[in-house]
Amino acid sequence: MIASCLFAREVFEINATITWLLCISVIIYSVRKSNPFNPTLWLFVAWGVLFSNFFSGVMYVPSHLQYSEPVIYIVLCIVIFHIGYNEAKDKNIKFNKYQVNLFLSKKSDNRFQYLYTVLGLLSLIGALFICLDIFFLQGLSINGGERRGQLQDLQFSAFATSGMIFLGGAYLSALSLFFGGNKRNQVIGILSFISLALSSMALAGKQGVLIAILICIYAISISKFFKIPIKVPFFTKLLLSGTLLFFIYYIILLSSERHGNVTSGQLLDESLILNSSFKNDMSILPNFVKNTFAEFFGYYGEQLGTFIERWEIDNYVSKYSIIEIPPRILGPFTWLERQLIKIFPGYVDLYQLKDWVKTIQKQKNGYYGLANWQTTVLKGVKDFGFLGQLIIIFFHGYISRKLYQRIGSQISLSTLHMSMFNNIFIVYTIMMNFLGETSAFFYVIIILLIYRFEKRSFLNEKRNATLKIVYM
């Protein structure tokens, strides 16, 4: 359907703004009644938005780009994911909506209530540790643009490192705002969102903000689809809405500071990535809306252009083979690799790790450059080769379907968060490897520990039930 809208633009010469609005409308209409646990929903939305932004005509696309070959490979990756997903399909599976509703509506188990509290408080402590290290111990600038440059070669202290680990608990405890079942959980949930905001601002980045928004969308979508009322007081809703609006304002402000432009509204007007016709169409909008659009297209559009350009400049087809062996064993796990470097400095020489600042400075001429995200597909070709990546994507689709079946037949705290992590990971495929984030890596570890605990509890309950039957 999106392809039809883009084709119609070329044939009937439809205005770029109208084409983009049609594409986004198609995406929203297509997923309006979809199950939010379904990973293919998030895959469709993420890549659909990226393709719509880039090809609708609202963004400037350099004439030298030869995008047919790399775009075909991206589409092939998406198709392979669906093949793996459908290969795992169980015809007898039925999504137990009553069980999901019961699990999310009831007051949480006391053990999990304690877990929410501990993880939520740890995430807040972690965010404060990060702020302490960056602003007081390191003495970095308050200006986000300047601080971003200062962070390039910065060696974090133990405070910031431990803070990023503690922050992993925020992803789990944030959902307690919506499905915690009591007021204490709601407070913990709000603290988790504040933790993500503080860490993002301190690191002059936007990852915590984006994740917070995704968690809100995920929770609200579950509530709407399964008709689960979110019993949050009006004041808490107001506080959450204000926090999210502040997130958006922060993103716009940070982008303005990075571009040396703090004048309201100029972020869109002076943008080099948007076509003049789209800027003219947006001129009637308030300044804060214009800035939001500029940030949105910069965040979810440029990486496709970067992918296509690097594919051609670096000559991927001849440079990389069908199967590649990852150049660094721990490359996808950034935190683990950093700790290994501290213990074994020879790891840097063994794998010849690049200084990315110097690499960007010496890169070949190109419109987009290396500083932008390049999607996980480009990195996957480097690490695993063309066929190797397709095999991994096939199994990712297969596992995603199995997880979807599991949460449908027997929802638990671990499967709920496995699903959320997997869906966020899928959204991040248009940008970068989500697992490379330190907090995300430890979020996965927390989920696995919960799963282990649930499994042991289930086995103990089953054994006790069996013993009871035997001795009756």
C-alpha cells in the first residue's frame, strides 16, 4: 500500500507533502486494530515510516544515489524475517485475551512488587550517578551541543559506568506505571521515566527519550487492544504528559544547540535534508511544530540515505562476501567489549579497533557521511556477509513467532518484557543495534533472571502438586 502511494506520486505528480501524509495514514490505518505483541507490526511501522520519509519527496535525495540494489537487499531482509516468522506458525495457537487481561489487570505479586521498587530506585540512582560524573566530576558543559563533542573521547568513571548498568532496571519498572496495580508502582513508574530523561540529558543524547516514548506507546496499545483500563489518577496522567512534552522539547533544544541554532522555528527552515516545497507547506505551522518535524525527519530518514551512500562508496558488493566472520567477537555487545579492553588492553591491537572520530574525519566525500546511523542491515553485512545476515534474520523471525505464541498462551512477567525488548529491538533496526546500549544489555540479563526464577517456581509448584497427589 505504501508502494502504491509512492508510485501514485510519480505517475500523477502528487505534492510531496500530500504523498507523505497518505503514506503515514496508510501505516496508521493498517495497524489500528493489530495486536501490539505482534513483532511484524513494529517491523512494518518502523521500516514503513523510514521508507515513507525518504521516498515521499519531502526529503532532499542527492541525484548521485543509486538506491535500487541496496533497497532490494533491505526488502529481501524484511521478506526473510516474515518467512522465518511464518515457518514457526502454529495453526492451533489461540491468543488467550482473557489470560492477558487477567494478568495485567490484577495487583502484582508481592515478589514482583518488591522487584519493581528495587529496580525503579536503582534506575534513579543510576541516572543521578551519570549526572554526578558528567557535570561535577568531569565538569562538562551545560550546553548540549558542546557536551556532545566533549563526550567523544571521555573516559567515564565508575559512577557513570555503574549508573548505566542500574539504568537497565528502568525499562522493566516503567511498565509498572500502567500495569502495576497500586499507587506505589505508579510512583516507581514515574521515577523510571524521570531516570531515562535525566540520563539522556546528561549524555546529550536522545536514546532514553525515544525508549520512554516507545514504552508509553507499547503500554497504551496493549491497554486499548485488550480493553484493559489504565487506572492512573488524573494528576499522574498530567505529570506523565508533561514529562513526554518536556522530552520532545529537550530533543528540539538539543538539536538546535548541536547546529548552533537556538532560534525557534529555524531548525526546519534551515534544514538541508528537506525539500523547499515541504518547508513552504509547513510555514503556516507554529514554530515548535516545525522544529518537531525537522527533528523527526532527521531522526527517521537520513539513515536510509546514509545506508545507500555507504553501500556505493565502500563498494559493499565486491568488498564483502556471502558469508563473513565477525571481525570482533564481542562487537555487538558494547559494554562487554569495553570491560574486556580494560582487563586485556591487547584486545584493541588484536582486533585493530578504529578511532571513529579520526575515521569520520578521513572518510571519503559523501553527502551524508559516517556520523549518521546506517541501520543494522549495513552493519550486518560487514559482520556476517550477505547470506549470513539473511540466515540470522530468518531465525530472528522464527524466534519472534515462538515468543508471540508463548505470550499468547501463557503470559508472564518475563515473556511480557521479552516481547517488549524484541519489539523495541525491531524498531531500532532502522537505526542501530539496541543491544549495544549498556542499559539495554542489562535489561536483557534482568529478564533472563526473572525467567529463570519463574521457571524454578513453576517446577517447584508442579513437584509439590505431584507429591500432594501421591501422599493423599
